[in-house]
Amino acid sequence: MGLDELETFLRKKGAAELVTEIGTGTATFNALVDSVAVSGSTVSSRLSEGVEREVFTVSHRPTEHGTEKRYALTILGRRIYDWAAQTEFERKVRELRRVQHERETAFERMVGKLNRDMEIRKMVTDSEPVEGQEIDLPEGASLIPKMASEEKLRKAKRERMEANLKPLEELEDADEPGENSG
């Protein structure tokens, strides 16, 4: 295999990351899919191409459920991995993986808050209107909301922003005692 062919392979999406992941020890297909930020079909293609280009070797091991493929680096693959470690590429791949995990976690928290917000809005929308019913309101109270001052709006916004900095579990714990179900 020529240098150009090797470079072309390494520039393909996920190839270099697979080298660094397999370089930490032999790995199964499922473990590689979980640890590399590309689709399963891309991992499958890169593994096949890497075996074809003699960057990876594949061994088959029997398991309780059939045969498991395990991947390891060849001598060429080990040389690529060593260069990746020396140029800090491996560290950057791990750092990227950590940041991607943090992004996914933040995204899930955002979706959770959005879902909770939508459920609250639905509950408010679904509640029966109070039109035509007599309601005893405390003195000074009104059904028409009063416009808050700009200072109160800024303070409320600041509190919401600070609340968003707390872990989701703390927010849920804080919400439970004060919730009204009716």
C-alpha cells in the first residue's frame, strides 16, 4: 500500500479515530461504535477498509451468543497510533469525545426542560376557563395579570438563568414540594 492510499484512508471520516481507539487495546464492533462519533455503518466501512489496507486485524472469538469480532492494530496501525500519541492527536480525540458527551448531556437537559415546560403549558391550556363563574378573590387581587416592572422582569430573568445553571436533579427536587396537581 502506498503512502497516498494510506493518507486517503486516514482522512476518511472516523478512520483516524478508530486507529486511536483500537490502539488502546483490541475492541469489539459495538464498543467502537459507542466510542467513535460516526454512524455504525461508517464504522463498519472503515473497519473493512482498515483490514483491507492492513491497518487493522480482525479475530473471531466464540461467545455465548455466537462469534464476536475483535479488532487490533497491525504493525502499520501501531506506527500510526504511536505517531498519533506523539502529536497529541489521541489526546485531542479523547477531549473531543468528552466535549461531545457534555454537549449530549446538556442537550438532554434542555429537551427535558422543554418537555416539562410544554407539559405545564398543556395543563394550563387544558384547564377549564373560569368565564361565567363567580370567584371570590382576595382584596386587591385580579384575574387580569398586572404588568411587572422592568426591574422585576430583569430579576426574574436573572433567577431563571441562574436556575438553569443548577443540575436538573436539583431543579426537579426543588419543584416537587410546591407543585399543585389541581
